[in-house]
Amino acid sequence: MDESPVEICSPADQPPPASDGDHQAYLVPYRWWRDAQDPETDNGPRGVPYSASQTSTSYGMKFINNIFSSDLVFNLRRDDDLGDDDEESSRSRCYALIGSDLWSQALKRHSDSDLTTKKIESSSFTDDEMIDVYPLMMRISVMRETNIFLIKISKRDNAVENYKKASKIFGVDSEPVRIWDFSGQTNLILMNEWNRFPQNCHQRADQEVLLEVQVYAISENMTCKSEVKKDDSASDQSKMNGFSLGGSPVCNGSLGYVDSTLQNGNVKGGGPFGLRGLENLGNTCFMNSAIQCLAHTPKLVDYFHGDYSKEINLTNPLGLKGELALAFGDLLRSLWAPERTPVVPRVFKAKLARFAPQFSGFNQHDSQELLAFLLDGLHEDLNRVKHKPYVEAKDASGRPDEEVADEYWGNHLARNDSIIVDICQGQYKSTLVCPVCSKVSITFDPFMYLSLPLPSTTMRTMTITIFSTDGSIEPSAYTINVPKFGKLRDLIRALSTASSLRNDESLLIAEVYANCIIRFLDEPSDSISLIRDEDRLAAYRLPKDAERAPQVVFVHQRMEEYYILGKRTSWKGFGVPLIAILPDVVDGSTIQKLFLKLVNPFKRSKDTGPVDDQDSCNSNPNDAVPQTVADSESTDDAVEETTDSEDEFQFYLTDEKSKIMQCKLEMDEPVSLPELQKHLYVLVCWQSKALEQYDSNLLNTLPEIYKFRLFPRRPQDSCTLYACLEAFLKEEPLGPEDMWFCPSCKKPQQASKKLDLWRLPEVLVIHLKRFSYSRYMKNKLETLVDFPIHDLDLSTYIAGMPEQASNNYRLYAVSNHYGNMGGGHYTAYVYDERENCWYDFDDRSVSPIAEESIKTSAAYVLFYRRT
């Protein structure tokens, strides 16, 4: 059987990995560690016990030194029979391996005045008696078949003085060495080894992983035999219990002085825990912002500082084999190490890019998208469910909502159970109603975060030009606001109000393309989301009693010159089609009279020049005195004088697309409407004389539905977070791309949807949807959202939820985005409860910020925790 060591991370001659990937741990006397625990309240993780043994095939009980390399080499074997009772663990050669978080907690508890008074008589020491921490580099290999660690401490990796101290700790001696691992490092190393290589993969024997251990105050008295006198041991113990922290511990092999003291469990001074920045690796501010917010989520901090490796799910096909969780855990621990230097998240980004190629490279990305992926990835990596049962969702069938909601939540937990589900996932009620058969479907779905629309994003701006069908007024353009996913009836209602439509009038909406009407929008229940911003709509005022009467559609052409091998002319379409109501009896003369009445508002005045089409587009019908139908009848005599003047207009019957001239209309010939058709299409050829007498520019003025302005000047919008929540929960029709399959109709339907919050999580993440996308443009909304800081009360928005749970939340982090879609910058605001202070995390820079300054239009993702 091959027992050669297996490489885990780096070759033997390779330097330690980056700071955020290091496995930081502290080696401390076990009885010092025990003294820092409160047996009545502490239920911390149990340490994994190990016993040291000789490096030989027989695995004897003595240590040996390699005389050729002057390396200290020994094995660590797990020893589950080893207890942690006082008699065993109080031996002077028993140690605890703890993480930086437990190290910090132990320091705080030993600094407490009550503990100090109980243990020692005086807490005044000289500088020589202060804390002594030194780094020790270990090379670790794993024997695959036995899971035994081969430990090598080399002179070439360590300072001479540190190597001598290590020799006293692990040197040849009759008394055994015991180590309890509370840091989880051994489990992580084993898991990495099994994760990275298949079972039949044999690696070279000279390759190891480097582990840096911070060794604390291992004095001569602490490493001597158990026969040491009790008073000497007590003296040494008092030195360790009654220290005054004068400098920061050594982390990652570098000394960083921090002029601070521990008071009442809080760090005061220059380098508090958790206030380390993140280096920008190149457009990675989006990642830094999201990480800082998550890394300061209290329950996640506690979780990833504990032994979370036992919850890693290696068999989940939806997970990342634990590698994302391990990388994030290492990064979070680094951020909470008692140092001031920024952390370089290179290892974490490499892991992220490996499993999510969209975040590879150095392009700017969305912090909310990264957050969504990271939370989902961490959940799958840490999912406690190893075998997901098949669960079939049942219809509510009239059962009480509470029963159905609990059933859905139980089914969800049967397949999803992780720290992310515990603190970040909630549940909402979704109600769908079919517009055809009124079928109601109720489901209860989980959510990881709430994506709230800004109120301005729920409305849509549209510009439409209204034409008369009796020649009473000139065309006028109106700009209105309608629901983004509203119906055509909403558009008509808003346009009727804007144009002061009379009670006896109605509007007919048509889409115009290439100077022809390509469709009539005459179904009130149609969704206006089908209308694009670049489309052009015309509205025609009709008498209500003539809505179903036959109509004539006039399409315009004029002679235009062009040059191809000389001067040539041809008829080209122009302008917006005009519509009039047809009488019961129609001939060529009737058609001509109807048209001349329609174009009467376009006739040029003898004492005025051509009308500017820009002015006509912006004209307001309220500013002009509209000419009534009765007034227009007074001009009939003038119209009759021009009925036989074919030098102005010529009329031809045509098809819907105006491609074919079917026949020329004669004045005295009757005209019949095609069978089963409501519209008669007439092509009007404008002669040169008519173009001189009429302002054809008014016909050419038909703006797009919405014209995007690159730099619009308008006052900043503002709204409350509650308004955003109400817009999210408001009933609205589904978009055409989100059709719901109705089980009664047996086909997709554009149902109405209503959401209600049912169960809220411990940590509520709220995403403000500032970015909007269309086919051609990307836009960012700079709306200032007024969000609560101390008391977000969601009681009135909860449809369910247990009564004992609080619905009040406090803000503790904000991810900000500054700039526009093309290029911007992300930062994070984080609340430090220990200091009762907000901090601005701007990549590597960390600085305090006033609470009143955190509400800005840059707020993008809000993090709340239940109070």
C-alpha cells in the first residue's frame, strides 16, 4: 500500500499562498484556553483530538529528528479515545489549535477584570511580561489511506530562535504531546486533499502544503515535564492570564503594531477587528462591496469562524464541492483578523471565476448579481441535505393559507437546509388569476432577497399624436404616463384626459409605419407592453355613435425627383394617413369632399409662411380655438368650388398596404366598400399646386413613442422604501414573456399576479432595481430612496408569519453604486455595533462616516437584520 504524502496546495519550494487563502491558526496551552471558557454558558465546538507519534513504518511512540536535514518530523494521528478531562488536558504538553476568532475571544475574556482578579493578585506587568507570539511554519502532507498527517518543521522555513522553541515543544521526550484542533484546519486540509484528487491519484512524496501557526507564550516552564512545581506553573499561568495587550499578534508572518486596549469586550484604537479593506484587483469593486456586506453579517461571521467544514456537502451536484464555501470562509476570517493591512482577495476571485465564468477577467459587473450567485453557491455547498427527496406541490384546493404555507415551507426545507436558508430565506404568497376563466392559483415560494422596483420604473412615458376625423382641428402630440404593463384601455383613458376628449367622442389608435397604417389597436384588453418605444402611434377622434361605422383611410403620395443616369421622378408616400367616417351612399365626389374637409386645417394662410413642424408638434389644443363641425360647414361653398379641380388632388382606390392603384375615382361613379371589410383605402396623389397651398409638414409630424435623451435634465426623483415595497406587492398583469399556463383553459394566459409577504428571514436583503434595459439602451435611475435605518416596520405588509417573530428590522450594511451603466464604482457602508459607528468601505480604504450621510441616491442593495 502506497503511503506517500499527497500534495494539497503548493510545492515544497513554493512560498505561502496569498493572505486571504492562508489557513490561520494559533497554538496555545490547553489549560490557558480552558480558563478562557465559561462552562455554564459556552457550548462551543469540541476540538478534534490528536496524538503525536514517531515517523516510521511501525509508528512508534518516540519523536526523531532527521539528522541529514535538521528537520523536526513527526506524525499526527486522530485519537478519539483521548478525553478532555481536567487530569488529561492539564498536562503541560497539551495544546489547543484555535482560529483567529477564538483567539480574539480568549484574549478578551482573559482581559476581563473579573477574570483577572480571580486568577491573579496584580495585573501590572513590565514590557518583558507582555504577550509573546511568534510564527511557526509547518509543512504538512496527508497519507491518503490512513489520514495521518506528516508534520515537518524545517530550519530553512523558520528563524533559528523559533525553531529552537518548536524543538522544545515537539522535541524527543518521554511525555506524549496532545493537540486538540478547534480551528477546523485539519478537517479543511483533509477535505481539500480528497476534493482535489481522485482516489487513485498518486502524488510525489516531496510535496506539501505550508501552514503558518502563531505560537503563543510557550515558555520554558510551559514546556517542561509534569513534575514542575505547582507554584511555578501558577506563576507562569498568571502571566498569561493577566496581560496588558501592547501590540497586535503576528498574522501571516508580519508584525503590525496596533496601539489599542481591550475594554469591556470592545477593541479601542487603531486596528479593530473586522475593519480591513479589500484590494481592488482591477474593476473588482463590485465584488469587494458585496463581500464586505456579507462579511459583516453577524450570524455569518459566527458561522464561518466555527467548524463549518463538517457541513460541507461534497455530493451535491448543484454545489461546488465545498470549494466556494472554503474560499469564502478563509476570506472572511482574514477580514476579521486583528490587522490593518488590506486583504488581497486573489484566491477567492480565482475560485469565483472558475465556477462562474461570467465574473472572470477584469470587467465591471453587478454587485447584486454576484451576491445572488454567492448566496446560492454557499447554500448549495453547505446544504445539510445529502439526498433530496422528491416533493410534489399540491394545489391549495380551498385549504387555509396557513396550512398550505407550512406545507410548502416544509417541502422546501426537506430539500434545502443550510445556514443561508436559516438566516436569509423567507417566503411569499403568490396569487394568479386567469383573465378568461377566473381560475385562482395560490402558491407559497421561497425568496433569498427582495428585488423592489422604484415607483418611476412601474410607469411608462408615451407620446401620441391625435388627428381629427372631421377637419375641425390640427393634429396635436400629447405625452402621457401609463402603467408599464397596463392595458390599452389605460392608454386610451390617459390620452382622453390629456386631450380633453368629450363624452360623445372616442379614440381609435393605429400604428403607422412607412406612411401606412399597419394595424389598428382596437382591443382594450391588449397589453401596451407590446408597443415598443420606437413605434409611432396615431389616434383619431371619432363620434361614439360612429365607432362601428365604415371608415375611409386616406394615404398620401407626392412626386419626388431623384437622379439616376439623369433626372427622374416617381411617386413616393409621405405623411400620416387620415381617417373619416363614410356615409351610407358614397361616390367619387363624396370621397373628395371628405378629404378636402380633413386637410382644411392644413391650408396655408395667404399672409403667413409655411408652418414649422416643430411648432405643430408642441402645439397645445387648449391654446387654440378649435373649429367646430358646424363652423366647418360654412366652408362647404368654397369646397364645392374645388371639387372639379383635379390639378390639386387625384384619388385612386388601393389596398391596405397602398401598393396597388386599383382604379381612379370618378366624381359621379358610386363607390362600394369591399365585402366583409370595415375600411376603404384611398390613395391621394398630391399635385404640385396642392403642395403649395397646404402645409404638408403637419402631416409628417409623428414622433416616436419615446425618444431617449442621453443627458436629460430633470429634478431628482425621490420616494420611500415603503413606496417601493407597495409597488412590488401591487397586483399587476404578467408581461407577454411571462405568460401563465392556466390549468382550466389549458393554454398560456396573461394572468394578473399579486404578491404578499408571508414569512420573513432573520437577514432581509433588499435590492433596488435601479438599472433598466431596452433593445437599444441601458439606463440607471438616480431616484433617492428614503430607507429607514433604525426601524423598518413590515407589520402591515405581512399576510402570515408566526406571531412570536418580530417584523422590525435595523439596517446594518449598504452596497452603493456610483456613476452610470457604462462605468461606475461600488462601495459599502457597514455598521459596527461595537463602536456604534458606520464605516465606509471603499476597496482598501476604510473610514468612519456619519449616519446621516449614508442615505444617497447611490444605495443599491440594503441589508437589514431582525431586531
